[in-house]
Amino acid sequence: MTNPLLAAKNNAYNQGSSYTPLNDPEIANIIAHINEEHLDELLGFLGAFTPLSVAELDNVEVQLITVYSEGIVLQVQPKDIKNQPTDSQNQIFQDQITQDQSFFIAFAAPIAQLDELQTQYILLKQRADKKLGKKTIKLTKQKFIVQDSYKVSKNMLRLELSLPELDAPELSMPNDTPMPMPMNEVGYAYLFDLEHNAITTNNVNDSKNNSAYPSRPHCYYTLRKAWQTPTGMQAWVDVFLHGDTSGGNWAKSLQAGDTVISKREFPEKVEHLRDGQALLIADETSMPTVARLLELWDNPKPPLVICVTQDEADQAYFDDIKMSSNIEGSIKAKFIVLSLVVGEMNLGQNLATLIDSKLGDYLTNHPIQIDKVWGALEANTSKALRPLLRERLKLSRTEAVVKVYWRQDRPTQIKLRCAIYPKQYSHSST
């Protein structure tokens, strides 16, 4: 068996290569963010653009180490042998990797400045996902019509939207082919253009009137549910209202008959939850994803859910959720929700510790083995929670997935990250 790392000459990278450095102070922050939040994408690049097989990728760690004008450099190293299976194929592979190896992944076109990184990274992700047969981000514009809006819990506003059959000229969008909404997707998100509605409501004759313009031009929200009707597609989009925010103010201002525009679509990844005992962790921004996941549950074991809310009244969000009938033992089996009410500013390490303690208390009284985790929370909370869960449950990073859906503070240096990964920072509190 040859060493595929050493054999990957078409992707070989050495420090003497004549690539163009990007000298921007933001590079270090972007690299750190990608390594922390987007391991699955880096593994996808390796799977699509290098000779490494799926089995081989299971035995390596990967990190982004450099961004050049022409592309990115990924470093691969063997996982800790002590934590790996001892079958002969894995052992041969581990024995052959005696040092770190690096791979160069080229952009479709070189970039001259950091602002162009967004486009090239998305194109790279689209190419990799297509080659691997995976769902990917879509740079597609859609126009929806607001049918209604109402509260489904104390602080959760539901928007009822329609995507009509586009037989009327006023509903068409030049150069854009309308795409149907996915009816069997979990966590599918749309990047909504908040400025579109500000422009349509502002006085066009008063160029100095900026009061209606949001501080953020766009925001991702999750598709709660979609279905087909004789007149077109209908959908729910649930928006958590938390203070004076651009997204919340946009949602509250919408009236029946208004049009809303989306600029981009982003699929969620939950495939690892199809087997084993799952733990789901949600706050108000990710509850729509978990609700749809439960309705489309494709695992014979019902999951354990930790629901974190600021207000106890929002715990009622899951009260009417019905699981699919593909459950071990009885079609009446129901998921278990552990409620955690934390107050408005309980974030970061403090909240991560509370979640870990809540889980620990439950497992003490109900000794079950958690095999898989999916969660989505605030950035600092997610970062602090990941190592706690891995230590308690003895799971790998691919088995325990805790994503970032929003950020409590959005300093200037985060803006480019939001442009590259807008879904993960869609529910900012500012």
C-alpha cells in the first residue's frame, strides 16, 4: 500500500513554491475561524481535490495554514493512534505517515485582495460539493410574498411566505430562474435582503431619511417548513425576536402582500444523526432547525433534546412537534426535552458549563450512551461547549457537531467571516 499523502504530487506543497502571499491582518483571524468552525469543508476539499479516500480521511486531522492569492494550503497529520481502531489497514496507514503533509488547493481565479476571498472560497466549496455529490450553497435570488405573520411562542415570530407560480411579469426576477423550496430538508437557510424592504418603505424623495435602513443589509433565517399547494409553494420562516436587531425589526415590519428577497441559500448537514443515540442542543436561533429535524427524524432511536431559552415561555415551541413514526419499539415514542432557562446574557463559558451540567445530571439518572451530537448556539458558547462534550461523551469532532448560528458581539474583524459564512453569524444581537 503506497502512502497517498506522499503520492499526491499534483497537490504537493512546499514553502519554496512561488505563490503570492496576502498581507492582510485579517488573514490570521479568518484562518482561525475556518479551522474552528468548518472542519467538514476542509475535509471535503481533501476528498475532492486529493487522492485521499474517505477511509483515509477518517484517520487524519486537517487544518488550514495559509491563504495565498492563488489558493489555500491544508496541512494533514495523523490522528492520535491511541484513539484509533486497530484493524490492519488503519495500522498500515498510520505507520506510513511519519510527518505532517501539506496540500495546495487552487482557486478558480487568483485574488488580489481579501474582499475577493468570499467569492473564490464559495466557488471552491461548490466545486468540491459537486464532485462529492453533496448539497451546496446556492447563489440564487428568490422573491417571496408575505401571506401572514404571528407569534408561535412568546418571542418567536412566524412568517408565512409563498413562492407563487411565476406567470405574472411583476413577480419575475431578471436573470434568475426561481427554484422550488426544499420540502424535505432540515435547517435549510435563506439569506434575506433586509435593505430591499427598507428601500420599498422609505420615502424615495427624501434621500436623507435613513431611519428605516437596517444596520445589517442581510440576514440568514432557517426555513422551518415548506409544502406545495395548487397555487405555488408555501413556507414558514420562524424569526426569534430579541431586542432592537436588524433582523427582528425587519420581520416585525413585514405586512401581508409585501415581497421579500433572498440572495443565497445554504443547506445544513445532519447526515451523521441517522444512526445511534443522538443528542440535539438548540437555542432560539436553532430551534426551527431542530423542530424540522424531529418531524423528518430518520433514526430508529428518538433523540434527547436540550432546549436553551432566555424566557421560559419560549420552551413551548416544541409542544406541538410530532416525530416521524420510524421509531424503535413504538410509533408513539417521543423525544425527551431537557429545558434550560438561562436569562438574557448567560453566554460563553458559563452557559456551556450549564449545558454540560444539565446533560451530566440526566445521564447520572438515565445511563444511556450518547453516540452523536448536533447543536447550534452563540459563537462563544459553542466554542466552550465542544471540548466539554467531547470529554464527557468521548466522541470525535465529526460525531459531536456544535455549530455557530449567531454571535453576541460582531466586531469589525468578523465582517469578512460573515460574508464567507453568513449563515453561522446570521442571528447577531447587533
